[in-house]
Amino acid sequence: MLPVQQPPLGFVLAFLLFSLIFLSNTFRLWFNMEKYYQDLYNSLTRSPMPFKEFFLMRLKNRKRWEVEQKIFSVIGIVAVVGMDVFVVMAYLG
């Protein structure tokens, strides 16, 4: 097995920045649900994109969409925070 090397500081900072972006979007999902949903719906309806109808169909049943998004966001939070801990531990130690 190869020895684990310390990641560069730039990598650690970039990794933590992307984690912060994910966490800010998760915050919007949990605490500004109405605005988040409306922004997403407006984005889908005004721009041509592949699979647009599929995504709009998923948004039609709003309660189910909210539950699915919150479940996936909890899984994402656990994964992101866990990886943040591993990356910082690798840098520090």
C-alpha cells in the first residue's frame, strides 16, 4: 500500500469552498423552500434544456419533491461533512 501524502493547501481550500457552496444550497433548500422551488421551476420553464419535461414532471407533486430533496440533502450533508473531515485530517496529519 502506498503511503498517504499530505494534500496541498490549495486543494484543501478548494475542497472546502465547494463544500460551502453545497451547504449554502442545502440551507436554501431547508429554510427558503418556497423561493428555492420557485427559482428552480422558473429556471426549467424559461430555458430550453434536454429532459426538461422529466424534471417538470418531478416538480408537479411538490410534497413528494420536498421530501425527496430533504432526504437526499441529509445524505449529502453527511457525505460532505465526512469528506471535509477526512481531507482536513489528511492535511493536518
